Amino acid sequence: MKKLYFGSNLKMYKTIKETTDYLTSLADLTGDISREEMELFIIPSYTSLERACAFVDQHLIRLGAQNMCWEEQGQFTGEISPLMLQEAGVKLVMIGHSERRHVFRETDEEENKKVNCALEHGFTALLCIGETAEDKKYAAGPEVLRMQLKKGLFGIDAAGADRIWVAYEPVWSIGVNGTPATADYAERMHQEIKRCLRELFPETGEQIPVLYGGSVNPGNAKELIVQPSIDGLFVGRAAWQADKFNELIRSAKKAAGR
Ligand code: PGA
């Protein structure tokens, strides 16, 4: 039975105490769900990470960083090094979130350097990709996704691919002004992504989990998770209260027959 993935990026929300309260409560609420069949992960702010790692059993909730520099040290003011994240106890690094690409102008080349660096340092790398509203208007979504995958995962070998997760998050679907993708549309894009991953990694590409994100909510979580090419849900706003996230996870699992 394939594993389902549920995770949330807390963005620039929650203080250290709010984060540890949230994680404690999420771990309690979801403690009875087998981690053999579900991977649960949370990506808090940098300042919360060390405390969160000390507080939470990462077998229950894997903790991740929202970004990472491609160098171990140097003249990179404001950046966080892979060594610093290892020291904090983080296991997962998110790379190329839509807000990094579009607000902070990160490029595919930079995401690629970060993915390679994350894998070299033993992290799982969650690469986020997604087309803009304009790409979609010209029906260029699949080409854009392929390009982001081919550039973002350039130079990664089959062994490295074991520690890659992909989140498909269409830019137009994210945040307060976003419109969620329909389940049909998301499934078609996930099929494209999986096809491209199989081309890039003929032996292991099929195993790479591909999660959908962008305005996931209690109303659409069930129809999204039952799509054959959607392996999990990457949730923003609808996950930031532990009880609400727990309910969303349980109803999605039930819809998926778990
Ligand atoms: P949202 O955020 O669910 O609030 O749209 C998703 C994301 O940015 O990952």
C-alpha cells in the first residue's frame, strides 16, 4: 500500500512557543496513525527549528527547513548553511517554494545548487515546482514543470533520487488570493511530473513522492488525495491549527481508503 504524505510549511508565522505548542498538539492528535502508512512533516521558521527538533520525535513529525544555502560557509549574509541545519537536527530541506522563486527571485540554477548540496549533506530535499497563471493561460504548464524538474534535479544520480520529494504547487493556487487547482487538472500535471521523473531516473523515478499544494482545504482534500498520481498534500493555511490539520488528514486518509 503506498504511503500518503501530509505536510505543512508554516512560512513566516508562529513564534517559537507557538510552534512547539502546535507540534506537541499535532503529535498527540495524530499519534495513533501508523507512520508506516503516513509521512507527516512540518516546516517551521528557522528560529523555531532547534527547539522544535529537541521537542518532537521526528518519527512522528519530520521537521524541515524552509530554505538553505548551497555553501557550507562564507560571505552569504542572511543565508543558512547545511551545517547549521544539521546541527539543529533537521532532516528535510524545502527548496524553491513559490514565494522563494517569485518574491525573492530565485532561479532554477540556484535551486539546483541547493538540491545537490542538500543531498550531499544527507537531507531529504523537497523541491517545489509550479507554473504561473500566465504559463497556464498559454497551456505551457507541462513544459514549465519539465524545465523546473530537469534543471532543478540536474546532476542527481539514482541514489540521490531516493531522497527527493516533489511538491507541485501552481503559483496561481497558493495563498489568500489563490484558486485551488481542480482535482482533474492537478492529476494531469502530476502525471506529467511523474513521466518526467521516470525519464530522469528510469529505476527510481516512479518511487519519488509527488505532493499537491495550493489552497488545499477540508473541502477539496478528499478529491485531491484519491487521484492516482497524487501521493500527498502540502497544506498551508488549512494546516496551521493542529486540530484542523488532524481532521483534514483523517478525512483524506479515509477517502483514500485507509
Ligand atoms: P496555501 O499555501 O495552502 O495557504 O495556499 C500553500 C503553500 O504555499 O505551500
